[in-house]
Amino acid sequence: MIKVQKGTKDILPNEMSVWHFMEEKAKAVFTSYGAKEIRTPIFEATELFARGVGDTTDIVNKEMYTFEKSERSLTLRPENTAGVVRSFIENGMHRLPSPVKLWYKGPMFRYERPQAGRQRQFHQVGVEVFGIKQPTADAEVILMAINYLKELGLKELTVELNSLGCPKCRENFKTKLKEVIKPYLDCLCEDCQSRYDKNPLRLLDCKSPECQQIYSKPEIQAVIQGDFICEDCSNHFNELLGYLDELGVKYTRNKLLVRGLDYYNRTVFEIKSNNLGSQNAVCGGGRYDSLVRNLGGEDTPAIGFAMGMERLASLIGEKDESKLRAFVISNNANEALKLSEDMRSNGISCEFDLTGKKFVKQLEKASKIAQYAVIIGEDELANNQVSVKNLDTGEQKTVSREEYIKFIV
């Protein structure tokens, strides 16, 4: 027997009500902020992710599904910001009035060790906002994410924030960080030793207990907890915090928060759930003001976020499947078929028995999957009538074929 591949899973019919719930809430919340849906291809040129996500990241170095086709290198998308930015540039969306707000949902692919809420094929829902450099956009994007999670029914949430500064002030921080870490370089894990020269900010993202112990040393913490960002970046961040305070958003400043992608600058944030254990982030995002330019577009500020839908589904739990509105009960297949199609043409979901079971068996099935039973027995057929039974209350009426619809709409 051929089985589903490791790190992938079927989303079965009994789970779909949760997925539809997440998708419908995404559309409702994000469109209320003026965002429009975009759907990009699931594979792109490999160069897009190397240039966009960063060739020093674990995603590009270890986790991408890349293949050669007609002498071209293609990659299944490991995330969707780079693809949305590519589409923004290619389709001339920079000519639209700012801000341009886009939202998406769909599958992503990363080769990593499967764990709770994380698969090799996984799904994300996210938002990207282009064209606004002011922290008003940061505040609105964070609120959009919080309100979406609230609409899903999630309550035990915490927001963590940090500012990575601009490239100029970040270079000073990298230099100081490398100076205090250098004496411990041989004690770091292999990944951190590689990151030390290529991308020292990523050192702070390491989950190795040994590395975390080193980074907790007083002289290293003094650099990490120091204020390295320039005046402009500091003003931007403080203004954002002022907006969040005004709106009653609870947050904490986490100076170890750097996110795992190279394109971030200034504001980065995560929203965490207290119900997911150690891997508790349900939303991550931030500013990427240089990414549009780096991928060949005009200089365009931008900010966005993404959420893993498998993790969200695990927090939401099961949703009751929607019952059919009606089930036709009859031993006359021709009449049952005609009546079913009549109801469907009037927007009523319904089924009828396809196998010719006895009335009792048909009624048993109807009581499990439908709200109403529409019965066509010999008497109803002879008098051009149907009997409509409310399966919740047990109330039953016999009415004409011309007016039965109004009793079940």
C-alpha cells in the first residue's frame, strides 16, 4: 500500500469544517481592513528565495525543495512573502494608491523534522502591506493579526515585539555582538559558528541549550539588552508602542526576537499562545522595507505577517460538521431524484437514498445528517404532496408539492 509521505497529511472531510472556518474568518477580517486576496504559484525561481529570504538562513540552506527542469532551478515555496513581493513588482502594483494590502492562504513546503503543528507541507494564511513607512502600518498589521486570532476564538495570547533597527545601526550592533561572543566561538554549535560571520543576528535565534547558556552571560546580555538602534528607528518603535498602548494591546519587549528571515528590519513581532508548549508562536511578522528594492522593484516600505494554519487548527479544536438541510425519504427513486434537484436549485442542501433501503433505515440516516426529512410515500405521491419532518423537534406536516419549500428554507 502506498502511504502518505512523511511530513504530509490528508485533511479529511470531518476536519474541513475547521479549515473552512479559518478561511472564512480570514476573508472577513482581512477584507474589513481593505486587504484583497492574492494567489501566487506554489513554485518559483530558486533565486527568488535565495535573494529574498536570504542565503544564510536555514530555510535556504537546509529546508527548500528544489528541483531542476529544462536547465532552470525551481523551488516549492517555503514561505509566501517573497512570492507576493515578486507579484507586486511584476504586475506594477506600485502604481496603485498606497497602501496596497494583500492577503493569501495556501500550502508551503519545508524539509524539516515534523513535529506538533509543523509539517513538511504546511499551510499559511498571511497579510502583506506595501507603501507605508510610518508606524501606523505596523500598528494596523499587528491589530489585524490579533483580531483575526480573536475571531478564531483564541484568547490566551501574548505579543512580543522588538526593533532590529535599520541596516546602518544594525551593523554597529553586529560588531559589538561578535566582539563579546568571539571568546566562546569554539563552544558554539555548528550552525552558530557558521552564522557568526555570515549573519550574527541569527545567533540570538538559536535554540541550542548550550548556546543559550553562553548568550546569557552578563557581558553578552549587556550588549543584547543595550539600546543600539539609531534615533530614527527608536522614534519609529516608540511611536508604535504608543499606538498599541492607546489601543490597549498588551505586549512585551523581547530583545532576543530577531525572526528567522534576512529581510526583516525595524519592527519584528510574534504572537504566542500559552496552549502550545515550547513551540508556541502562532504568528510572526515584521517590516521588510528593502525587500521590494532587492528583488528589482522600486524602493517600497512594507510589513506583513504569516500564521501556520495547522497550529491554528490544533488550538481551535473540532467544529461540528454542518448538517444537510434536508434528506429525501422515498422508495420511488425517480421522484426522490426530481425532488432533490428541485431543492438544490432553490439553494437547499440535500441528499436521498441511492440504494433503495427501507423507510426506517432511510429515516435513521436522515436523523444523523439532516435537519429535515422530506417524505414521499405512496399517499403523498397519489395526492401530489410531501411530508416535511423537523428532525430536531419531531414536528411533521403534510403539504402540497408547490409549497413545501417554504417549510424548510
